[in-house]
Amino acid sequence: MRNALAAAIGALTLALCLTFHPPAHAQPAVTKPSAPIRNTITMTHASGTFDVKLTPQPKDEYADGATLSRLTIDKEFRGDLAGTSKGQMLAAAGTTVKNSAGYVAIELVTGSLHGRHGTFVFQHSGTMNRGAPTLTLTVVPDSGTDELTGLTGSMKIIIASGKHSYEFDYTLPGSH
């Protein structure tokens, strides 16, 4: 069992190393390609606002006093991304350390992105470490449908003065 685990970790490490992309400031191994580069992917930026409604669901309570909270997500997006979403969130809050918590969520978005219609799924991962937040929203690979097929990207959520807005950097085949 231990050898199988070591082999799996080794294979995962190798796969991550092979897919690593150096930072933009790193020098490429070959500075002048022998043929022109085609199909260059360009990142596109979308921004706008959204309203969100979180609805608590029954909590799971455990013998040691720990709880896992479940919530449903309903959003309405305006701006470059226009549409609605439905999702589910699982949160661990109420740790013994104030301002520490975490959540994960899956959110199905239906609408249009810069005029292209379809659906796609966001995967959320959020952590609050003693008041210091980190949040990652990533498009689930191959979740785009219709005119959003092939969509990849990540979203940043901004909350200022009680209002929600987003910055969404994405790639989409044929969006140039």
C-alpha cells in the first residue's frame, strides 16, 4: 500500500512539473522559433456587478460540537457577464480561533459573456485564516456549453460598501 501511494504521489508530481509554465519574466529556452506561433490564446477581461442571496440549509452537527453549514447560492450578474447562477456551498465556521473559517462551493452560471450564450460552472475555494482571506473561483474545465464551450478562467470578487462586483479573466476559443 505504501509503495502504491508513493508511486501515485510521484506520478502526480511529475505531471505537475511537466505542466508548469514559467513566469512571464523568465527567458524561454528557444528565443527565436523556426516557425511562426499560431493559435495564440489571449486573455479577455470581463467586469460588472452582481447580487447574491445565500439561503442557509440544515446544519450538520457533530458530537464534538463542530458544525458544517450548507447554503444555497442564487446570483444575478450584470455587466460583461449577464445572467443568473445557482449553487451550493459547504462551510466550516465557528472554529476555536476567531475569524478562521473555510468554504467550498459549486455554482452553475447561465447567461451570456460578452454576448456569447451558454452555461459553465465555477468552483469556489475560500479560506479565512485569522481574518486574512483567500478566495479562488475557477471555471471547471470543460464545463462550458453552447457558445461558451472551451471557456477557461478565474474570477475575483470585490465587496466594497456592501456592493458586490467581479473581475473575470478568461479565454474562449474564437473570442478575438
